[in-house]
Amino acid sequence: MIGRIHHGRRILAWHLAELAAGAGAFALAHTARAALGSHFHETVAPLGRLLWLLPIYLAIWSALTWGTNAYRAFRRRGALSHAFNLGAVNALTVFSVFALLMMMKETGINRTLIAFVGVANFAILLPVRIAGRTLLGYYTNRGYDRHFVLVVGTGAEAVRVAESLQDVHGAVYQVRGLLSETGEAATSPGPFRVLGTVRELPDIARREVVDEVFIVPGSMDLHAIRDEIRALDSMGVVVHLSFPLFAELSSRVETTHIADRPFLTLSSVPPSEFQLALKRLIDLAASLALIVALSPVILATGLLVALTSAGGALFRQQRVGMNGRRFTLYKFRTMVAGAEQQRPGMEAMNELDGPAFKMRGDPRVTWIGRILRKTSLDELPQLWNVLKGDMSLVGPRPLPEYEVEKFQPWHRRRMSMRPGITCLWQIGGRNELRFDEWMKLDLKYIDQWSLWLDFSILARTLPAVVRGRGAY
């Protein structure tokens, strides 16, 4: 417990140091922007008149940094992970300050200055974070700030857990020994000492330095050692329970409290509710802005569809969204009227494996429809689905009900996140991929989801649309 308090103090001190570096980045960015402005005969307000913006920038940056868990597993995260987090936080901060200045109708501040601040903050803090991570790893390797742990169990799985703990990057964990799960002492398995039996656990935790205990049950009945677990809990020792069954599952296991009772929860949904809330806010702002900005294109496309073939401009279809929710998806019509009624008789011509239906040279597609599909302009009305909350900008593509009904059980996990307009499938080959490859890409997106991944997919979507690979 004391170790965790000290660790919390160190993280807070580190964050304050980063805020000070952010203030330096603000001054550096102003100097660079003013120099660039003088070169092009532009005026930039003096630094003293802009200092009121500094605490606003730092407050937003600080909230996003804590909200995205930037300091979690600080030693164990790679340099690329730190770079992604820092880049995403600074980009969102710049976007948020832009939006705030627009709402305030503040015209006396050069907008590019805020972008300069974001770039400067990233350039200063990235090497600082990587250096801090390296120094902390060196500090830990010399025996400081380690987590001393006990492993309850002497079987093969317990030994594997102990070895995995020892191998964690940065030498964070030091296994003091194992405890036999039976009432009798056991021989030492491999390099680890057996300190005693599980019944002696509270006594060993009192006389040894023990930060955490990992319980790896073999034939052990957990109810039989509940007194020992309660004793550790009263001493403030962190207890981890390992269940081999959970290691075989793709879901994340966490403890939740619902209706005043603790539960072990299995979930494949990304854990950060803060980031998911930010994702929704970005969806709202971006879809509204795109609908306004692209309204001439949307109106012109709709008019073109309506004038070139019989039928309305919009195609509406029931799709299956998050966790099986049904909603009406909107697209510009690319087929002749009544095309859906013709599909059952064309199943033999399907060129995709699995439940999805696609075929090159589909006779139901109109000439304007082929252009819209190739350019993905047919999907513009889905911005309304995003605004309504049925969809997101980025997420697994929603499929029709008749395709979802043919899913295998593992396919359905792709519906654990809100469906989107674009995703890894969209930029990875679309209809050229086999159905199972498509599903695996969607699951990869869910398992690795972050705001940075969303930004990366959005940035790669336009080049993928231009190439038109797999679009028909």
C-alpha cells in the first residue's frame, strides 16, 4: 500500500513537471509563430496578451492525459505507444481549443498559434517521456520500486505465472517464492523457492515484504482459503486470482460492482469510458460539420440519382448494429428499384464466401450507382446515422439482418462496438477479402481500439477510396 502511495506521488510530480514543460512549449510556440509571422509580414499578439489561454490549454491537456490513462503501465509501455498517446492528446487539445475559441467568437488570436503549441508540446514531451521511462526502468533494475510478490501454487501453471512476472519489462516484479496449495510442503519447482503452504500465507506476508499475491488454483478450493484471502485484504496486500478458463477467452476480465455486489465481468468492449465518450463527441461534431460542408455534394448527388433512374434518391435498409440493435441505414440508391426483391434468386452468383452477398457486374446496379460505389459517395447519407447515434465514423460495417442470421457465434463479437462508416476492412481491400478475414479485422479493431487508431483509419480512408480497391 505504501509503495502504491509513493508511486502515486511520483506520477503526480511527473505530471506537474509535464505541465511546466507545456508552459515552456507555449512560449516556444509563440516565439516560433511570431518569427514566422514577421517573415510573411503578419502580426501576432504579444505573449503577455495571450497568457490567459495557457491555463485553458493546460487544463484540457491535463484532463485528456488522465482520461486516456497515459501514465498506466508507464514502464512497460513502448516508445511508440507513448508517442501515439501523446500525439492523440495534443491533437484533441488543439481541436478543443479551436472549438472553444469559435464559441467565444474570439478573433484576436491567430489559430495557427494553437497548432504550433500542440506540435511544440509533442516535440518537447516525447523525448522527455521516453527518457523518463528509460530512467525508471534503470531505477527499477537496480532494485528500487519493485513489486515483491508471492505466487500461491506449485503446479505448471503457477510456475508459468511466476516466470511471466519475472519477465515483465523493466523488472517490475520480483517473485519472492511459491506457496504449496496443499497442507504439505512441496519441492521447489525450477528456480523458485517454496516458502511454505497456503495456510501460512498471512504469517509469511507479515514477516516478509509482500506487495502482491497471485493465487493460481490447481485443485485448490478457493472457499477453503477465504480466511487467508480476508487476512491479506485486511493487511492491504493486493490479491490477484488467476482462472485458467479466462486465459482461453478473448474478453477482458475485470471486477465491477453492480447493485452493491461485486462481480467478475467478461467484456470485449474497450475499457475507457472517457475515451468512448470522446469518440461519441467527435462523431457528433464531425458528422454535423461534414453534413454542412458537403451539403452541396449531398444535394447534387441525390438529385443526380433521382433523375437518372426510376425510384427515390435514398435507399433504406434494416441493418443490425451494436449488440443486435436494429436501425434503418441510409444510402444513395445505386440499384434499380425493387433490387432487394431480386436478390434471393441471385444467390448462386454470389462471389463472396460466407453470408455476405456481392458480385462484380451486378445487373441491378445503375451506371451512376457504379460511380457512386467506386467513389463511396453512396455512403454520404450515413452521416445522418452517425449524428443520430446509430453509427460511428469508425467501426465495423453494419450488415443486413439476413446476413447476420448466418453468423457463426464468434462473428457476433464484432457487434460489441457501435458500427461505423469506415474501418480496417474498408482500407484493407473490402470485397477482395475472404469473409473470415473481414471478421478478424473487425475483431482486431475492437481488441486494439484507441482514439489514435480511429484517427489513423480516417486518415487512410480517403487514399483507399481514391484507389477504389475492392469497391463494386
